Amino acid sequence: MWLSNFTLVLPHEVVEKGAVRIEDGVIAEIRSEPVEQPTFDGDGRLLMPGFVDLHCDMVEREIAPRPNAMMPIDFGIHELDKKLAAAGVTTAFAALSFATESVYGHVRSLETTSAVIRGIGSLRDELLIDHRVHARYEITNLGAAPTLERLLEEGSVDMISLTDHTPGQGQYNDIESYIRSMSERRSMSREAAEEVVAKRIAQREDPEIERKLHDVVELALKHKLSLASHDDDSREKVAAMHDLGVTISEFPVTGPAAEEACRRGLWTLMGAPNALRGQSMSGNLSALDAARSGLLGIIAADYHPAAFVPAIFKIADVVAGGLPAAVATATANAARSAGLMDRGEIAVGQLADLVAVEPGSVHRIRATFRGGRIVYSDGTLHPLMAIAA
């Protein structure tokens, strides 16, 4: 199958009116000129590698769109699958948490999260895109450790991040702001919120937390999984995570933390919505500022997969490598950081996971291919040979 007359976003250059030949789901040949009688004529549209999303929270919203409206897990996974394909995502790591005290506690119980993780594994072969599991281990939730360890031994987990939402550090280093936010979100008095915060800070001193953290890390490394930290807020925090074996710094909240992560050779991951909006929801480090400073390695969907394409174009305007470098943050860099060497680039031998994009005032995804097979189309990219037949 030939895809021809596309503007190809290759690893280090953009080639206009190029062509890609696909055989058995893999890129077999690339040409810098169009070919005759292709299967698809791109009419100059951009062709990018499919997006590799290392952190997507969306499955919880599909399963529980409202706090008291739980949907069947299989149904939710299938619905997410369609939305991700339409957003150009061809490999997705569902970020699943066991944080029962969060505002999503109704779907983050040990039982529900375990069922979602196993559901993704059982449905994997029938879904449109490649779904994997990113387990978020809240290190203060000691009760979750045995469940996570069982899932790791089953081979049900593909990546782990170490999260610590204790007030006073990380994403919540402004305790006063956190108390005010908790009081508003949970409709509780300020005094009650202060009591909850004080309890959480005291719990963090339990020495069992550090012991169990090392057990989980050791098991993750035994299974050769990528290990990420979360919300690093200082050089010291990055150094401690690096020493544990972390290779990805997710959502660093300060410039110095991102600088230290890069200095130590860690991948820095930030949200595509942050890059698109030009600012963090929490007033933390801007992904665009990080990109300008050469501190942004990867973007992830976070809470909005459709942000990938517009975020890429925003990043392309501020990084030295232009569009190829910006595309790499959502493709090759993400894949390599997760140990996936067979995808993320338009290159011979790579999986034919591809996204056709039409730039404009709103950049449109016209089609998504996984392994050379169309898994999403808006009907504007026509198969010429099929029409002729």
C-alpha cells in the first residue's frame, strides 16, 4: 500500500510531496516524490507518526462520567479507544491510580482499578489502538502496595509512576491554597480541611512508606518497566528519584526541577493541554517555557487527548528543531522512554502507525493508521484504488 503526495514529517526534516509504502503493517519504503496510482493521495496533508501517550487519565471519565453514574468497564474502554484513535493516538498508556482519597475515589478503589487494568489486558487484541497500563503508585497508600505487586507479577502493568500528593510539597507545596481548594471541592469547612491536611502530613512520616516504596521500585525494575516520578518540585527531589532508578520526570512543577532532570539524563514529560494553553492549571511550570529552554522531552494527553495536534504546532514555534522536534515530543521520545523501539518515527522498519493532519486555523486529523490499517477517518482521505475498482 502506498500513501503518496503527503508532507512527511521525518525525524529531522519535512519532505513535501513524499510517499510511504507499507507492507505487513510496517513502513517498507520512503520516497521524496509522489508515486503513481497510490492507495491514498494525501493532497499535501501532513503525515506524522502516531502519537504515543504515556499518561492519559481519560478512562476513569469514560467509566464514571459522573460520581454516581458507573458504566460497565468494557464499555468505557471501548469508548475511550474510539476517542483516542480520533485524536491520533496509536499507543496509549492508561494512567490508573489507587488513590482512594482523591476526588475520583469512587473509581480509584483497589477493586475497580484492578478490574480496569485486567479489562485493558483482556480487550487488547480487539481494540483499535495499542492500549497499555501506567500504574500510578501513591506512595502514602500502603494498602495499595500488595495489589500493585500482584498486578506486576501477573504482567498486567507496563509502566509505573511514583506519586506523592502529600500537602506541602510537589504539586501542593502551597498548603494554604490546598486547604482552600479542598474546602471548596469537597464542600467542607475550613477547619475540617485543615484537619485532613494535618493528618496527611503526619502520615507521611511513617517509615513503612519508604520501605514499601523501595519494594515496589525493585519489582518494577525486575520486570524492566519504565519508572517515572511525578510532580518533582526541586533539584533534591529529582536527585532522590534518579537514585531510585527513575528515568522519566512527569510534570516537573519548577524550572530548577526540570533543569536537574535534564542534567541527569531523565526524560521530562508535561501535558499537551499545558502546552496548548501556554500555562499550567496549577500555576506551575509552563510546558511552552520548558520547550523554549530546551527542557521539554515529552508531551502526554493528561486529561485531553485532542490537545496533541495543536500543542505540537505551539511547540514547533518555540523549539530550535521546528516541527520534527515538536512531533518527536509526542512520538519518538515518548516511545523510546517507554522502551518501545518499533514505533514513533516515519522510518523504514517502524510500525506503520501514522496520522494524517490538515493544518489550518484548527488543525484537523483526517485519518489515523495503526499498523497500516485505518482505525479512524473523517471521510476526507479517500482510498483511490478502492474507488477505481
